[in-house]
Amino acid sequence: MQHLKTIPASTPTFHRRVYEQLLTVPRGKVTTYGDLAHALNSAAYRAVGQALRNNPCAPNVPCHRVVSSDGRIGGFNGQREGPDVTRKIALLAAEGVQVTNGRIDLARHRHDFF
DNA sequence: CACCTGACATAAT
DNA sequence: AATTATGCCAGGT
């Protein structure tokens, strides 16, 4: 998959798997850190966050489609609140994902990997 | 190899 | 409902 060919060769395998899996989330849908980890047969929720924090997002990985299990936005570009998060919300809105009071209706937008 | 850290999740206050 | 404490697992130092 050429989406990831520009990332550093030193990128850990687990991180790569996160990105690959994330690429399967369609536009207009979102997933949670937990679901993503589970889809990789792992419980490393937090490691998933680390992976995204590494930010290979910029080019082509849709990091903004990953939110918290309670429907809250989570973080973006290394931050958990602030202008970057606001931007994340804007990106989601642009894809048709409704964000109300910093919350997402997971029942409606959650993507199922299985 | 022994800690420390975190874009989390859940249970307990 | 809002806050706090605890558990999680891979990476980094």
C-alpha cells in the first residue's frame, strides 16, 4: 500500500498496523481507539493513541476519524484540547459527521470492522 | 533491563 | 453528571 511508503522505515510494526486499519474507515464514519486496537486483536488502546500522535496523518491517514469510546472527540495533532481539536471537529463536520457539544453520536457513525 | 509516558477505557467516588 | 483512581500495552529513555 503506497499510502504509507513515505513514513520512516523505523516506524514500529504496531503503528503501521494501526494506520492500515485506519485506512479502512470510510469517510463519514468514525472509530474509537479501543475498537481500532480490538480490530488488531490487541488491547493496546493507548498505544493506538501513540501511533496517531506520531502523526503520519498529514499526508493521507485520516486521524480525525478516531474518537474516544464515550463519543468525545479525543485529541488531534498531539493535543487533547485547543484549536487543533476544533479543527478535527471541522474536518469531521465536513465529512457529514455531526458533532454536538463536543460529542459524536457513535450509534450513528461508528464504523464496524467485523 | 527497569522505569516513564500517553490523541485511552472503565470502574469507583 | 463530573471527577478521580486504576488498569492497559507498546514505545521511548
